[in-house]
Amino acid sequence: MQFFGSVSNVSDKVDSVFMFIFVLSVIFLVGITATMIAFVIRYSRRRHPNPVNIEGNTALEIAWTVIPLVLFLGMFVYGWTNYQYMRSAPRDAMVIDVNARQWSWSFKYPNGRVTPDLYLALDRPVKLLLHSADVIHGFYVPAFRVKSDVVPGKTNYVWFVPQILGTYDVECTVICGVDHAHMLAKIQVVPESSFKEWYFGPDDAPPPSQTVRAAQLTAPSGPEEPRGLALLRAKGCLACHSIDGSAGVGPSFKGRFGTHDVVKRGATERTIRLDSAYYRRAILDPQLEIVKGYPPVMPASDWAHDDLEIVLAYLAALH
């Protein structure tokens, strides 16, 4: 990860404001400390056993009022102008929906694609609309110097232009539950030609660069991994559903296929069999029937017919 340099069009602006305030603060710290030490020495009791009352000094009082005021107003103006720039996304920016939920991120592109990691074209502006399905999260990309709260019922946004190829971390800055530390994603910045080839390609085209998030590593992955498991990883399902029976935001996949459970459909509760028809409905329309005892936070996603059948066969075999 790069921490300095023009990783994005925003990073240098944020760094310059930070360094400006930091340098001024150091100057004030050194100046005030040096003045205090000088006064302690010069006006010590040993040097002046008989203290003398000192009346006000108008010039000094004006100076120590005006000079700090000008400097701190300079901090404000410098920071405010850069903040305005960071809030003014260009009209040609690609608009991508960022959906946060306990404890994963998903990214929906204008063409309908949904990915667990964010893929961006080099030197192309992007505007990210931030949505939360449950609690307050914090969208933060340290390398790009962009951060915003993700608040339920409200749409915030950030925008930037990625300027260096590479892989960058996305983190959640708000403690949003027990697995907050695993709410991670990656941003892959790729050449524009590679991005266009993927973006305008077929629905099953692989991303420009494959990255598996740490939050999704709930089972070992390797060349022999079943296709159904790989699809569950790619869609971000394993952020909420385990395959080993452990508890999560949603029910575990292990050993549930063919059993019975209570679901809520509106205000009505009923017991149904968890068969292929149920899982197909649950994947394509997750808010239709909610398993009792679990929050209704699963977002809708698009699935190719063949991929969905592969996942259903994998779930049926997961004992």
C-alpha cells in the first residue's frame, strides 16, 4: 500500500492541508515553549526577589490576538477550499453504489454488475454512493484519503480519481458489531482498456484482477475448491453465512438443505422445507421470506441461471 504520492487526486490535497496545520502547530509549540522557558529564567524569584507590577501592553495584546487569528483563519480557508473540491464530483464520474452491511461491502455498477471488491479504471473519476442496510458504518480508503460515514436511511458520497495502478484497502471505521474488524474489501485499479473489456464483456467475464477478501476466508480455498463455493465467495455470501455450522448474521449453509425452518412472510409465520425452490427464492428475492430470528439485511443480487443451479447443487451436498 502506498501512503504518500498522488495515489488519487484527493490524496495530495489532504496531505498538504495536514502538513500545513502540522507545521504551524509545531511552530507554535516550539515558540510558546521557548517563550515560557525564557520568561521562567528571566523573571525568576532569584533574579527578581521584589516583584514589580507590569501594566498592559497594547501593541503586544494586538499582536498576540491578530497573528493567531490570521493563521487559524488561513487553516480554515485552506481546509475549506480543499473540502469544497472533495464535495464537487465531475459530471462524467462513473456512479457506483456501495452497500454496507454487517460485515461486508458490495459494489453495484451502472450496468448491474455486483462485486465484493471494487474495480476501477486508471485516471477515470468515480463517485461512490454510500448506503447501509443495518447500522452505521464508515467507508475509508486510507491510500486515497477518502472517508465518509455510511448511515442507514441516508445516502452519503465520496469521489476521487485513482492515479496509480495497484490494490488498495477499504476499511470500516465505525465499530459495527462483533466482526467489525473483518469488514474489509479491496479496490483494484486497472488500466482503462482492461476495465472496459470486463465492464462491457459478458456477465460471467472474470474481473480484471482476482482478489479474495480476508472477510470471506471462512474456508480454505485452492485449485480443488468446488465451483459452488467459489461462486458463494465471489458474491460475498460467506460474509454472513458460514459453511461449517458456525453462527453468523444469517443462518449457516451447513446441513440445512432439506430440513424445515420457520420463516416470516410479512406478518405471517409458517414452517417450510428448505429445498431448491426455497433457496432459489431466498437468493433472488431475499426479502420475501425471512428466516425467524435473523435480520432482513440480505441485499438482492443478479445470478446467471447456470451459476445459480451450481450453487443450489453445492448447498444440497453440504452436510
